[in-house]
Amino acid sequence: MATRSLLLKPNVYRYLLDCSSREPEVLKRLRDATAKLPEAEMQIGPDQGQLMALLVRLIGARRCIEVGTFTGYSALAVALALPPDGRLIACDVKTEWTDIGRKFWREAGVESRIDLRIQPALKTLDELLAQGERDRFDFAFVDADKPNYIAYYEKLLKLIRPGGLITVDNTLSVSGGPIVGQRTTLAKALRDFNDHVHEDERVDVALLSIGEGLTLLRKRELPPKSARP
């Protein structure tokens, strides 16, 4: 498979996958089905899927949100890591892509854990906030239209509990090219997002070079009211 890492040569990436990847067969077959699409470059790699599943398990996540589902690989990776009563709200606008993933979700026995919402994600996030879901989610993944990244982040920060995690894709590269030095609208939107979270004291932040860049944002816990200025 093609390397999505900015730093690893193809042979090193292949070695990484051979030595560390424990990709379930159902995920591999979904990735292979996605590889046939013209938009296949939008698919995250198995190493990133494995990392996200590990993060979900590490924080004991039960309630998750995904903004941008594509063919459902990342949704499946997260759903497989959830406990039986865990739930993932998956947001997308194109059933032609999500329909590809549905049969693999069903085959893996986790379709009931994935609540797919086909409408603009900002509308879904607003609906969740209106329903009183503030601070009730554990984990979020964003891989959607880049100009809305800051808007997605601000709404997710309200929905994620203190100590919860927001992960954001493409924060070093987009469409196979580094965002540094690019003058495209997408690259500028991603640089703006990176600047926005870099200065945000509400979160702990780490930018990883996995795939095309993955930013981890942990929502900081508020001090007790008696200790606040």
C-alpha cells in the first residue's frame, strides 16, 4: 500500500506494518474495497486506525463522535474498540461512501454501535448540544472538510468531557502534500486550525507525524470552583 507518512520511506512503512499492525481481517477487506475508489487517498492507514483504537481503549471511551466517515474504516476501527454498550455517532453527507462500510460493520458485528447521521456535521453537533449532551462524550475524530475544522473543534470541545480526547486528521499534509508552503485554501485552513489549538489553554495538545498528521487534543479538567479565580 502507499505510504501516508511524511517521514517514512515506503520500505520502512512496510516494515512498520509487518512488525506492529494487528489489523483485523474485516478492516483489511474494507481498506481494500476503498482502495478501488478515485478518492481512496482520503482513507486513513491501518497504523492510524490501530492507534485510534488503542486511544479509545486507553481512556475507557464509551461514547464517541466521528466527523467525516467516508467508507467507514475509522468508524469500524473505533467501534471494534468499544465495549458492547459503546456508541459512535458517525457524521457524513454521502451515502454512496458510507454504504460501502455498512456491510463490513454488519459483518464485524458492530453495526448497532454506530449511529450514522447523514447531514452536515455542524447540524448534528448543534442537535447534540441542544439535547443536553454537553460534556458527555469521551472521544472524537475529525477528518472532514478542512475550512470547518475550527468550527467542528469548538463544538466538540463542548461535547467532550473533561479528560476526553479529540483527534484531528491531516494536520501536517493534505492530498499528499505538506501544508507548509502550500497556498491552497485547504492548506491555509489547516494551518489556521493548528494555530488556533496551539494557543488554546483549554486543551493539552500533541501533533503526531503519523499518516498525514494527527493532532491529539485532551480537554483539560476544570479546577474545583473554590480554587478558580
